[in-house]
Amino acid sequence: MRDRRQPSRMTREGAEDIAAKAFLFLAEESERLGRFMAETGIDPATLKASLGDPATLAAVLGHVLADESALLAFTANAGIRPEDVAKAEAALGGGSHWESS
């Protein structure tokens, strides 16, 4: 018998926690962080000032979601499911993924 329960909703607090972990994942390697800043056009000072902003947190998650290898590495490292990253991004008001230039 299949489980017909609705999927659990992501709380804002849970989404912010996942986003913070995703940012730390990006920051662990300067190449990953540099790619994020280049693709978003955000400079280090603006990033530092806006890190608690839901839009910035959603952008971090959107960036991770747009790169399958980064997504899988992050989720394995954090012990979470890839779909939780998408739920967290949606909970923070994200949902549109950037296209690399």
C-alpha cells in the first residue's frame, strides 16, 4: 500500500538552515564561491551584507540546484535529500533557476 500523505512542508527556519549549510559548502572552495558570485553578479561586500536576506539564501540554493554535481556533493555532505534543497528554495521564495552564461 502506498503512503498517500502529503509531502512534508519545509519551514522557513529549516529552509534557512539548509541555505546556510549550502553557503558554507560553496565557501569551502574558492572556485565554487567565485562561480556563484560570477553567475549572480554579487560582489563580496554585498554578499556579506545580504547573507541573511531570504532572496540571497534562495539564490544560494538555486545555484546549488542548477549544478547537479554540486547538488549531489552538498546533499551527501549535509546528510539531506536533494529534494529538500528544492523545498527550501521554494520556502524562501525562490524557484527560478539561473542559467549559466
